[in-house]
Amino acid sequence: MKLEKQTEIEQIFKKNYRVYCLLSYSYVSQWSVAEDIVQDVFVNLLTKKDNTILLNINAYVWRAIKNNSIKYVSRTKKNEPLDENCLSIPLSEEPIIEHANRASIIHESINKLPHGCKSVFELCALDGHKYNSAADQLGISVNTVKTQMKKAYKILRHDLKNYYLFILLLLEN
């Protein structure tokens, strides 16, 4: 049984190695690190003492590579030094004024949304509520929340053609 499992894992490794490396590379952006992550996942799988039977080894490996890649990125992001160029930018009032103008334009567009759309959008997009939570709070179905969010984004995309990218940045912060 152990030998069968080992040969099956080796076959999966040989067959999908490049695809797994590409998956990891899409997160870490360094080929050598991606290869290391893939190899570590397979070594851990082969040396695993827990004899639980994996129904889908390929899915397990895929998820493990993705998770290990994300862990690597989060660990290395904490250690990145600040960019010296961003520290040397002189502060002026113009960007602050421009930001305030953009924010007021965005808030005007949000206020122009139909009442139901506006309340759903504010709860989900601005306050960070999940669709289920917003539906419970407003006494409507989750599908209605989804529909109202689609409608709100469509209206805002049209109204804020020039500020579309700025909205995405605003919502991330």
C-alpha cells in the first residue's frame, strides 16, 4: 500500500511538475522559489506519517502549493524595506485637494443611487458586510442583495468612468 501510494505521488509529480511550478510562480514571482515550494509539498506528502487516505491527491497538492505560496509571500512582504523614492516625495496641497474633489464626486454618485441600491451598496461595499449579513439586516433575500450590488456597480461604473480605478483603490483601503 505504501509503495503504491509513493509511486502514484511520483507519477503525479512527474506529470504535473511544471503546472504546479507555474501555479506557485503566479504567487511568488520567482521561479526558483516556486520550484522549492512544489518540491517541499511533495517531500512533505511522501514523508507524511499520517496514513490517512487522500481521495484526490492532485487537489490536495494543488491546495498545498497555493497555501504555501501565499504563506511565502506574506512572510517576505513583512521583510521588504520601504522604497526610498516614496519617502522623498514632497508634500503639497494639490494632491490633497484633488483627493477631496474625487471623494466628493464619488459620494455624490453613491447618493444618486436608487434607495434600495444605495443601502445595499453602503452595507456591503463601504461597511464591509457580507451579503448574508446585509440581507438579514435589510430583511431581503441574498439574491436581492446580489442583484442590487450588480445594479449599483453598473450605475457607478457609468457615472464614474474617469474615476473607476480610483474607486477600486478607495474600496481596498
